[in-house]
Amino acid sequence: MYNKRQRSYSASKFIGSIKRIGVTVCPETLVSDVLNLYRQSKTGEFVPIVTKKGICCGIICKDKFLEKLFVSQYGLDLYGKKEISQFVSNAVLSFDENRSLEEVSKQLTAHSEITPAFIITENTKYKGVGTIMDLLSEMTKQQIKNAQHANPLTLLPGAIPINERMNELLQSKKTFSMAFFDLDNFKPFNDEYGYNTGDGAIQLVAKLLTENTNKQIDMVGHIGGDDFIVIFSDPDWENKCQSILQEFESEAISLYRKEHQDQKGINGFDRQGNEVFFPILSLSIGVVSVEATANCLTHIEISDLAAEAKHQAKLMIGNSCFVNGRVSMNK
């Protein structure tokens, strides 16, 4: 049974989205000069120490800095002419701006020391400062937004968070593929077995998608009925789609009574009222590849391409996947 509480969707943004860009100092800056920056309110609470090569080697925390400097009345005389890198010695945690909020949160939680701030980098070079409070605030906002637009049957994000995610990825020039999942022969199955069993088929798809995607960087959405979307940031999307098709084929038959399992389908009526044999439920996937999404400007363009790819997949018999004008797999 699909457990709707198993999955969290707070990772729909990257840590780079919360970076603060402010004043930095070089390792050779004098302690007295840093003090003057604070006195003149020219910097925030956290000041990164960044080398000329763009590498951050520490963070000055205002409270700790002032406490250490003025622990005695002679503190400024003792330390004022020292370089800040000699005065502040703290191990700095850094994360690439493409890491998800959830990944960073887990690593910070596992760290032995509580750190109120951390460094955000791009290819190991300093880009900005992140704070625990900003991280928690953004994760809370994401959870509330996703809950507001979640599908009530699966609690997966709906169309609005999915579209926002695609636009965010496009704007930040991050590579991804998008897959549109749709059940074949669902209406006659639903008519024969009723809505409860029909909901079970939809929840089966939700389960397989969430189990076969990378929770940290992919996003699974349920946009209505038996339609699902997965935004794959994981480059191994093709193998994941293949696993989903194989597992669905294996599990879908258990939704049918024995007589229907034996004949591998059910007799029903099409939209014109003609009696037709409908095979066991199958899954069609239309994929917009990384190369194709890279040429799109908005989620609308991607959605149009995905709808066409899904249409082509549904023209094939059985569990199938169609990618940008080519058949990726067909079972």
C-alpha cells in the first residue's frame, strides 16, 4: 500500500536560492579593520573570509568576534593589529549552490557542532553565505506551498509546484528531463472495479514513481486523475523509467480478479458503446530529454513536448516510453 506520509517535497529548491551576498574580507585584513566594519554597520552578522582566489577559509560571527575581542579590557590592544585569519580559526562548512535544501539540512544536522552559517559555492569558489534560519524558513515555505497544491489522493505536488520547479531549473540553466506518465485502459478498469480499486491503481503508480526516483534532486508530481509528471535532475532517468515500467507490469495484474488475470484483461465498452476487450493496465511515458528541455524557455513549451511524446507512447501496445521522436523502450 502506498504510504502518503513517506515522502517529503521540501527539496524543490537549491541552496543557492537562499544565499546572502555581502561584504567579505581577505585573510590579511586586520582585526581592527573588521571591528570598524561592524561599528559602521557596513556588514551583516556573518562576514566570510575569502582569499584572492575566491576560496572561503572562515566565517566571522559578530557575537563571537566581539566576545573574544573584548573578553578583557586589553583585547583590542592585543589583537587589533593581528590578521583576521589568525584571530578567527573556525572550520567552515561549504555546499555547492546546486545542492538541495534537504541535502544541506541533513548534513548540517549530522554535523557535530551547531553552526549558524555556512558557505555557498560554485565550483568550489565563494558565492555567498547561507544561514540556518534562512534554510529552515525556506523549507517551511516550500512544505506549506506543496501542501496547498498537493493532490488529495497521493499528497504529491500538483501542477503549480511542478511548473515553478521547471521554470526555476530553466532560469538557473540546470539540466533536467521531464517525463509524463499516464495509465492505459484505466477508464474500463475503473468502471469494472469501482473507484476504490481505481484509486489503488493510481496509488500504485505514485508508489513506483517515488521509489524509483532520487528524492534529493528529482520531483514527482500528480497533476490530476491518472496523470503524473516527474522532473528528473538525475541523469540516470532512462534506467529509472525502465524499472518503473517493469515493476508496474509485474504489480498491476494483482489488481484484477483471477478470471481477468487468466484472460489478461476485461471485456468492456468503448466510448461509442461497442464491446471491446481491454488488456491489463499498462503505463505510457512521454519524455522530454535533457537536450530538448535545454532549448525551451518556459514550462509551457516543455509540457507541450511532453504531451506529444506521451501521445506517441500511448499509440504503442503495452508499457512503453517515447522520447523526443524516438522509441526508448516498449514492453
